[in-house]
Amino acid sequence: MCNIFDTSSTIVAPATATGGAVVVVRMCGKEAVAIADAIFRSGNPHKRLAEAKGYTLHYGTINDGDRIIDDVVVALFRAPHSYTGDDSVEITAHGSQYIVSEIVRLCIEQGARMATAGEFTRRAFLAGKMDLSRAEAVADMIASDSRWSHRVATTQMRGGYSEQLGALRDGLLRLCSLLELELDFSEEDVEFADRTTLRQILDDVGAKIETLRHSFMLGNALKDGVSVAIIGEPNVGKSTLLNALVEEDRAMVSDIAGTTRDTIEATTTIDGIRFRFIDTAGLRNTADRLEQMGIERTRRASEQAHIILHIASAHRPEFEHIEHTDEQRYIRVINKIDSITSTDDIAADNTLRISAKLGIGIEALRTELRSAIDTSALDAGSIVVSNMRHYAALNSASAALSDARRGMDNNIPSDLLSEDIRRILHHLGEITGEITNDDILRSIFSTFCIGK
């Protein structure tokens, strides 16, 4: 296993996908400029990259001996003013897979090695160019597939999240310093950290941690897609509704009850938010073993969903009781209103009436789904947590803070109180990378693309 803290080698990899008009090959390290000089021929034969200033572009060719591989533009970045903090070059060539592989091969023959997944961003983190939460936001930015998931990643990548955590850590570090100073004067019974002020600071920090923790449900939904479980009895039109919402035939539709025996997923975007619809098996008592398994999966899907769409037929507009949490949005829908002569007997309170077959009421349902996701916090520029690792660390920090509060209530000694506060600092530091280890870094950066 390679040493993830080793930054001595020069690494190379495609930074963009092939198949388009152009592609970028990125190389960084102590020998990056020298290796580029060995394969690059400038339009000015008397000027080498080694003599050029950083932040400059150079037109020329990539050559394998006397054979020209491609006309390229080379961007030169000098340490420490580059993405990774190393000398770096980025070679923009035509988007042929053959051209890219030839450029990478020539760089490796001259002494570079192929970069591992996420190694460029990992070097940026190790060089202090960004903290760990911002490095993770790079991957989230690349993976973002909606306007709101992009906004969450952008806010985190630009350091808003890191600044807020940094302010919390700075305040707690000052408290630790004052508490530990009291230990040096323990025989004189001196109190440097006023306990009333200390309690107020802990309460303020706790409130901010809780705000971040509670934002995770929104952030995770925006990042991974809002899960919507479509549930109801057999043959109420759940599959037809799924097809209508995503505007394509993803689920098989039949008049035979129990056609859907497993969950079927499909996605669509509503007002910049990605929704993941889960068509489930119909809820009913059955002796069919396969159908029973499907119904059990339906119940699990409803337990895990952000939104529950409970569907009933206009022929039997009744809803079986479905357990759901306060955090879940529960929406009742009467389907097949096109098949009855009057809807007067159908209760309208908190119930949408639609015809999935004819598209009646589908836009109203889309509006209802969108209103279930409150993005006002993002509109106001607030920080939203979207990373499960961060959420776990915030939970641990919250538990440590509760211990510190209880300790104050019980008048524990300064050294024990300081230890509780340092536990809070430890967990907050896990998010930004002040506290980390090889396994965490490997896990995080292994999810990146090669070349990022």
C-alpha cells in the first residue's frame, strides 16, 4: 500500500474525459516542468518551459522523438501558486483516446507515474491549499446533478463551512487554554475562566452544532436525491403515477393486482431538485411468498423515504394507517378520478385528486412535492451539511458537549472539564482534517476520479 503522505513523486493523469473536442492532461511534482520540456516543442524553439513564468500559456506540439503526437497548449503553474502547491503543467490536446494515452505514456517514460484516485486533491490538502471538508466538496461538485446539490457543494468548497467550524474551534481552544492555565495556579485557587461565561459559550457552540446537525436531512436529500415512496393497495395506479411523474415508461402497468412485486426506482428533477421515486408493491394480505417479500420491501422503503405518497383509488378512497415520522412529509393522493362521474363524495382536505393516466393534477402534485423541500436556508446563504462523515462527527461533538455541560453542572475540576472540551475539538477537527488518519484519507480520496 502506497504512503498517502508521500508527495515526492511527479504524477500524471487525464483531468477530463476523452471523446470531446479537447482533453486536459494534468501533471504535478518537482519534475513536472522538466518532463514536459522533454516532450513539448514550443512554437518558439529558443524558449523552454523551464525558463517561463507561472500562469502562462504555451502553444506547440507533443513529440515522441521526431514524431508529432498532437498540437497542444500547455498551461504552466509554479509552486506554490498551483492547485496542489507543486510545479504543475496542464496539457490541452485534442480529445482522442489515443492522443491522451500517448501523452500519458511519454510522461511516464520520462519519470512521472500514474496518479491514483483523488491524488491531486489529496496533495492540495496535504499542502494546506484546502482543508478536508473543502477537498470533499470537490468530489461533491463533480458529482452534483442538480442546481441545489451544486449550491451545497459550492458553499462548502468556497470555505463557508470551514470558516464556521474554525470559529467554533477557536472559541473552544481559548476556553481550554484558560482552564489549563488554572491548573498551573491550582494552589492559589485562581479562576481564569468565569463559569457563567464558559457556560454561555458552550451553549452558543451547542446551538450552532445543533443547527448544522439538523441541516443534514436537507443537505443529504439535495445531494443524493429526495426519496419518495409511492405506496398503496394493489391496482390503485402507483406504477402509472411513477411513469407520469418521470414522463417515461419505467414501470410495467397492468390491471392485474400485484403486478409490482419489487421496488422500482426512477428519477426526475423538479425546480432544480432531484427526486427519486420508488414504486412499491401493493399493500394487502396475501399468501404469495414473493408478493409478501415485495410488501416487506415496501414497508422498508416507506420508513426510509423523505416523502411518502400514499395512493388510493377514486373507487375506494380510503387510506390504511401508515406510520411515519415528524421529519417525513406524508401526502395523500386519490387517483383515477377520470373513471368516476363525480368527486363530490371524496374528502378534499389534505388530499390531492389526480388522474395519472390522463395527467390531470400531476403538475399540482409536482408543486406539492417541491414545497416539501424547504431550500430557504440555502437561499439565505446558510451552511447545509450534506456529508455523512461530517454528520457523524457533529453527533459525536454534540455528545461530548452534553458531557461538558453536565460536568459544569456537577462542578467537576478544571482538568476534567478541559478534557471534555478537547473531545468536542477533536470531533470538529475530524471534519476539517486537523484530526485525521491514513484510513480516513484513503477512504475519502478513493471515491474521487483519477485526475482530480
